[in-house]
Amino acid sequence: MPTAPASNEIVTAALLVIGGKILSGRTKDQNIGYIAEYLTALGIDLKEVRVVGDAHPRERLRGLFVEAGLGVEVHRDDPPLSRGRP
């Protein structure tokens, strides 16, 4: 595994996963964890992972589901979620 370069700069990154099968649940992603560990070893702080389908729908989406980590975490400064709004 590579080692982190000598630098005081914090490098951050995002990962985009593309695949309709991952979104449908037919295929379980097995790369995100590996990539996160690999980037950490390089000194890169993975801040965000997004999963999108192969094709972009033209219709407006009717919902948004948010999954946050492995445990309950309350952020008192975060604005409340809006309900019933597009």
C-alpha cells in the first residue's frame, strides 16, 4: 500500500459511484471501503461518496432518503428537515 506524501496540506476528495444495479440493491458495493482505506493511506481525506444511476431520469424525484453513518449523531446547529416540499 502506498504511503502518504510529506506535506502539511490536507487533501480532501469525493468519490462518485456510478451504477443502477447498486442503487437497486441487486449488487452490493465492495469498493467504497477499500478505496477509502487506500486514500487514507495516501493522506487523502475522503469527505463524500455519492451513488448515481447509469441514466439520469428526466422526471422530478419525489423523495430524498439520507443515511448517516453507523450510529445516531445529533447536530444541534443543523437546520430541521423540511417535509412535504419538492
